[in-house]
Amino acid sequence: MKSAAEAEAAIKELEYPSGEMTRDERVAKHEEYRAGVARINLEFRAYVEHVYATSSLSRSVRDALWQKAWDDGHSNGLREVELHYEDIVDIVRLAIKESR
């Protein structure tokens, strides 16, 4: 699991395709880069779900939480995604508590 800072550092270490290469080489390198970013983002999501103890929520609720946090925060960095996630989790937990 990777924190926001660790995930962003790991993404910076990935080799983005540049320079002289054939189209096929560029496509292959780009796919390799995208797979690396996707893997790191999954590790970051696992970290966030662990930190905010959301494993008791259903997969569909966790997916919705993550998607909303990602949509609202990722353009400002992964720490912003985590901050949005925290805010949304607080609202969800309050709703669950008050519905009982």
C-alpha cells in the first residue's frame, strides 16, 4: 500500500515514453507506463481504504466513494483525492449511523 506521497514519487520514477522509437515501440512503452500508473493507483486506493477503515462498506459503496473522490481531487494530486475521500466517508458514516 502506498500513501499519496509514496504513490506520486513512484509515478515520477516510471519511464514515460519519449525520444526516438518506432510507433510500435512507443505504443508498447505507453501501455507499460499506463499499467504502472494503474498499479500504483490501486495500491494508493488500498492504502486509503485501509486508513479510513472502509472495508466494512459494500464494494459498490467503496467504488462510488472512490470515484467521487477521484473525480473531485485527482487534478490537484493524490493527497487531494484522499482529502475528498475522507470528507465523503464522514458523510456516509453519519448517514449509516443515523439510519439505524
